[in-house]
Amino acid sequence: MNYKNITIAGSGVLGYQIAFQSAFHGFNVTVFDINDDVLEKAKAKFKTLSEAYKKDLNATQQQIDKTHLNLNYTSDLAEAVKDADLLIEAVPENPAIKIDFYKKLAKVAPEKTIFATNSSTMLPSQFAESTGRSSKFLALHFANTIWIHNTAEIMGHATTDKKVFEDVVAFAKAIGMLALPLHKEQPGYILNSLLVPLLSAATSLLVNEVADVQTIDKTWMKATGAPLGPFAILDVVGITTAYNIDKIAADKTKDPLKIKTVAYLKEHFIDKNKLGISTGEGFYKYPNPAFRDSDFLK
Ligand code: NAD
């Protein structure tokens, strides 16, 4: 892997984190977004992120200064990719927006540029054709709060070049990620293939009145040694996300339990703005949730 220049398309929740993490690890990063106002917002977010890197990673001021020097900004796509070795796409999770973006990108990107999507719920094969370079396209999926939850799932599609895949695995390691290669396409990658069924099973147990929130979390924590139970995890992920996933499943399958779950989450959480840690309350109250009590598992 001899990447130097990395372009991040989209400076939203995930994009600006990927940009900062890559710049922190010495890559020359160009941040691309739809207009200069959005890019100004990204610059402000980088200031906040700098403090988080100092607090959470003991980053020095010198490291932070260097990181900022490695960051460039443009709202001109051709300019953004003109010398890019790798472009990481973090534009909204909407297939029409992504396809439109790849078609425009394909016209202006140099031949050498590898494209990677950070999409959480879509598969690279959905976009391979629009990229015009399917062998140089794959998924590189990060988690929110990338500097702490430093996982990178790397997932090709049927015609991704093996060397491209290996280079992206090496890049992920070079920016401090735990690189997690998948051998084939899988909706939800590894993490969400495991997590979504767990969280869904927990809400089903609750909605079916089998057990209460704390008993379900205690069971998981004590029996497996996990630091958090499924409801504590739901508070981190955000109850809105779980609600949206269940709503899609309920609309599609008409499963009575799913319909009941959606109504339950709406009545008890969404309508009351109890959305998890972000609003100070979800299944637990923050900043001192009950599962942190020293006698929670006694
Ligand atoms: P977001 O809505 O916060 O940010 C999207 C950014 O893309 C915005 O800054 C927007 O201005 C910009 N944008 C819109 N159209 C664009 C275009 N045509 N070209 C360039 N930029 C454009 O979204 P997000 O939460 O950061 O998600 C981005 C991607 O990352 C999605 O594919 C999502 O599935 C994935 N992802 C998100 C998370 C998460 O926790 N939010 C976690 C992992 C992966």
C-alpha cells in the first residue's frame, strides 16, 4: 500500500471523523462536501474533535497541529480527487444520492483512485457499476466515535481486485484501525449481523413481557461477561435507529410482534424524547445509569 492522498466525500457524522483520523495518522486528506458552508461546519467540528483526541488518546498539541496541516477542503469534486489514491465515500445513506455521486465521481477521478463506501446498510455490488471501476471499489466501514471504537470492516464484492482489497486492509491498519476483513458480501457486515438480532431479541423479550429491562441486561452481562447489556447498547446506538429498523421490518413482514414493538418504542421512548444517551434518558437515566452501580450484578 503506498497511499498518500486520501479524499473523504461527505463531512457529516462519520465523514469528518474518518478525515480527522486519517490526517492524524499522517495522510494528506482532502475533505469534500456539497458547499463551503458545510465545510466551514466541518472545520468547527475538527476543533471539538481535537479536544477529544487530547482527552481520550493523550494526543499532544504538536500532533493536533500536524493533523490540521494535513487537512484540505474543497467543494469542487474534480479538485478534491485530482491526485487521490483512495476516496472514501460517506455521503447520506440514500441509494439515489450515492449513485448520482459515483456517476459524477467516475467522470473526474484519475484512473489510479480506489473508491470505498462507508455505507452501513447497502452493499458495494449495488454501486459497482456506477463507479465505472468495479474492480477498484469496495466497502470500508467504520463505527461512530472512530478514535475509540476503532473497527474497520473491509468488504469487497464479486469483482473487487484482491490487491485493492489487501491495500485497503493495510490502509485501515495504518490509520489505527482494527482491520476486519470479510470474505464475501454480507448485509450488515459482521458487527450488525451479530448486533441487530441481539437487540431485536431483547426488545421482543421486553414487549412480550417475559422479563424487565434490567433483568434482561443482567442476564447478558453476567452470563457472557459483556460490559453492557442489550438495552444499555440500545441507549448508545440511539433508540430512533432501533425504531426505524423495526418499523421497516414491521411494514415489510406485518409480523404482529414487530408491529407491537414499534408501537411500544413509539409510545414509551420516541414520543417522550427518551432516545438514549443523546437525550439523557432511554432505557436508563444518564449520566449515572443503574447498570454502572457496583451492586447491579449482585
Ligand atoms: P450525514 O448525513 O451525517 O452526513 C452526510 C454528509 O454528506 C453531509 O455533510 C452532507 O452535506 C454530505 N453530502 C450530501 N450529498 C453529498 C454529495 N452529493 N457529495 C458529497 N457530500 C454530500 O451522514 P453520516 O451519518 O455521516 O453517514 C454517511 C455514511 O456513513 C452513510 O453511508 C452511513 O451509512 C455511514 N455510516 C454512518 C454511521 C453513523 O453512526 N452515523 C456509522 C457507520 C457508517
